[in-house]
Amino acid sequence: MKNFIKSFFLNDRFYYGIGVITMLFIVGFFIPVFFGFSKVLLFSWLLITVIDVILLFSVKNGVTTVRTVPERLSNGDENRISLNIISNYRIVTKNSILEELPFQLQNRNFRLFQQLSPQEEVELVYKVIPFKRGDYDFGNTNIYVSSMLQLATRKYISSETKVVKCYPSFLKINELNIKAISNNLHAQGNKKIRRIGNSMEFEQIKEYVNGDDIRTLNWKATAKRNQLMVNQYVEEKSQPIYSVIDKGRQMQLHFENLTLLDYAINATLAVSNTILRKQDKAGMFSFSKKIDNIIVAEQRNSQMSLISDALYNIKTDFEESDYSLLYAGIKRKIPSRSLLILYTNFETLDSLKRQLPYLRAIAKNHLLLVVFFENTELNKIADKKAITVENVYDKIIAEKFMYEKKQIANELKKYGIQSVLTKPQNLTGDTINKYLELKLRGLF
């Protein structure tokens, strides 16, 4: 009886009917003929409701559900969740499915609606987009079942609660790798890179095919064979490359629901995978007031798993990042020349100049690539048509800050430090492009 009370609900349609009958009773007080009609109508309405309740509760397990959730979620990407629903009723039912989604998704009234025929089985699919790393607790699946009369509802609870970890974006890794190999990363809105795979170490002479660099044409061999021949070079491999993530407070700016720190983390995972695919050694660490999450640059089967686990745990300490500590840590822990991809952000030229001595010191022994971000909100203000005087002031200030970002890139270039100024959404593709370009040029 207790379970019946908890799972039994009367619908709005029942109360609407009772309301109409009540109005007829009131009219019957003045016109007696309506009073007798109202009593018959009330009895019939209650009888139909009882029949509806019997139809719903005559089957012990009228509806069963199985939720399928990925083993881990990909941060910032669409993740597929499926519900397999089986109706054991012999009548057509209308079902409202209420999912208890993790609180991080901020969706407190997520409902799906599905009509089921007798003994029918269906699969419902929906997608969730998480924007924070961490544990996501999926609660119960609540199904509210009504017959076609829709006077009463029976509630079913599926207690398949599950905690799923949300890792840095891994769903797009294979897509980015395919585009990197085919030189098609510009499809993501990035510039097209030149063909990779050349270095100064000669391997062989081969026939020219579409896509080969015409600068490698061997004219003597071409004349001898009477067809185009090119020199092929061995790609340099096993170069140590470290992704360095600044987790200071300047990386907490939000763009399209993700922080700059999360953009950097997602990019690090994808770039590391590309590095390993290119037979180089991938490593990483993060820093602010101390150096954490150190993964030594290696080329092994478990490297991506180690990097993914390290990235999962990175959190900001909301402190001002200590670049002197970064310089000392690199000097102590990375003795051989390496490519260091530093994900950070400088909003003004003054903020760069405070850290520039340390960046220059790092660049003496390593190839340093500084990756920092455009402020896309300023871009919107600068592109917006100015109507009022206040709009003009806002537009001028926005353009000033945008110009200062370009000055930062020029200042880094002046001291031989490589840089990438990118929109947060294009970070991964632009960074992979730059890595491939530096590898092509043989700078590390």
C-alpha cells in the first residue's frame, strides 16, 4: 500500500473533469434537472478513473529502463547517453521520462516524452555537454506512465545511479590527427600548413607524386629517368616536447562556457597525441606557485593515459604565476634541448614585460613556443557598429587592447621566441599547426 501511494498520481485532466462536474452541481442547485445529471456524470467519471488506475497497476513491472553512459565524459564535447525502454503493458501508454542529471549540467527539468505500443522496446538518445572536469553523478531515471485516458499516472524509478569522470576533451583527438596527417587543419578555421616530413637527413630518390614538395625535385635524376624525381628525407623523431600549462588566475577567463585553463588542457591532450603519432616524446607539467603534474617526456604505450590522468586533476590556485619558479624548474628538470609549448595569457604588454626576462632565459636553452589567447569578447565590441558616444569609447578601447595583443606577439618575436595568438575555440588546431611547422623547419 505504501508503494502504491508513492507511485500513484492523479493528472490534471481528472481535476479538470471534477471542476466541470462541480460547476454542474452548482447549476443543479438552481435547475434541479442538472443535479441528477451531475450525479450520474460524477459516478461515471470516478468509474473511468478507477478503470484507468487498474490498467496502470495491473502489471507489476510495466516499464523497465536501462541507461547506457560512457565510461568517461569528454569535456566541452557532446557525449551520447542512451535509454533503453521496454513496455510490458498490453495497452498503449504515454511516458514522461525525467532524468536526474549531474548538478554540473545545470539542467533541473530535463524530460523526454515517448508513446509506447504494447510490448514495445525503444531506444532514446540524448546528448550532454559538460564544461567542467570532475565526477558527474547520474541519479535515478523516473518514468511517469499514463494510459491514453491520461487520468492517472504511475511512477517507476530506475535506481541505476552512476558516477562518471569527465576528462579533458578526447572525442576530437582522432579527427584532429587525421586532419594533421592530411594537412587539412585549416578546415577548423586555421591556416593551411605546408607539407610535413622533411629534414636534412637524405633517405632516397623517388618518383614525384601529387603533394610532394617541388623544392625537393632532383633535376639530375629527372633528366636521367625522363620523369620527375624528388629527394625524400627522413623525418627527425624522438624529440622531447613538453606542454607547460599556466594555471594562474589569468587562465580563469571564460569563453563559451569553458575557461582558458580548460581550453589549454583540452589542447594539451590533443597535441600530445599528435606528438606521439609523429614519433616524438610527449611530456607535460603545470605551474603557478609551484610545479605540479609532471609527466616526463617519453614515447611509450601508456603515455597518453598518464597525461590524461594528470590533466584530469589540474585545478587553478587563483594565484599570480611565478615565472622565476618556472625557469628554475625547467633548468633543473629538463637538461636537454626541448620544445616547450607554454599555454598562458597576457592581456597587456606590461604584463609580458614583467615576465619577459624569464622567458628569454628559458629560450636560451630550449625552443619556447608561447601560446596565448585573443579576447573574442573585445572582438565583438570592436566589430559592433558605434551609435552613441559611449559605443565609440568602448570600440576604441577594445581596438587598443586588440592591438596590444599583436604587440605582445611582436615583442616575443623580437627575442626569438615563437608565439601563437589564437582564439580559444581554435587553440588546438593552431597549436598542432605550429608544432608541425616547427618540426618541418627543423628548429628542434
